[in-house]
Amino acid sequence: MGQVLSISRELIEQMVDHARGDHPDEACGVIAGPEGSDTPQRFIAMTNAERSPTFYRFDSGEQLAVWREMDRRDEEPVVIYHSHTGTEAYPSRTDIALAGEPNAHYVLISTRDPEIEEIRSFAIVDGVVTEEQISVVEH
């Protein structure tokens, strides 16, 4: 896994729009890409089953359906994103504990400031958080 997340401006805008739209609750979702490619392509906004400003959890039924659909399409979760509404874009202890996809880029969007886009990407493997660069690909 690289230390850079290459992602299109359009996908970033979709994540930010979802995060701003769900504020003050945390938003969450996935961007799927072809297995083994590390290229995020298909944006999937998901439901925060907690409907909480401080915590997110995928709805288990929805998550099962989304992961099955990715399997059928030979995709994997390249990006798993969620928003923090009152704090910086950095994984919380809970985020780290629940990070179950070692190959995914965990993207955090902070919506605490309505004027500023605060977006950061992390690898989370076995409880270790490594910040990654984000390379915006225009296409």
C-alpha cells in the first residue's frame, strides 16, 4: 500500500458535500475501486446508523449489501470516509479500534469550519495510524 491517496477532485467534492449535508451528524461512506488497483472510483454514501455528532457506525445490513456488491463487481473498499463535526480530521480511538480494512485509505473530513475544507487520509493497520498525502487527480 502506498503512502499517497490519488483521488479525483469530483470524489473529494462528493465526500465534502455528503459531510456538509449530514452536519451536525457525522457522515460516512465508501469509495470502491477495482481489486488491487488502489484507485477510488465508485462513490457510495452510507447511512450513519448512530445518527450522532460524535460517532459513526455503518448500518450492518447496508454494509453487508455494499460489500457483497463490491465482491460481485470485483471491487474493494479503497477509501472509507467519515466526518468529524467538531474536531480535527484525525482518527479517534474508536475509529482506530474499528478500522478493519488494512488496505483502505481512511479519509476524514472535518466540518467544524464551514469555510475550510479539512481533509486528511490515513492508513490504519493493527492500531497504527500513518498519515498519507492526498494527490488530487484532475480528470
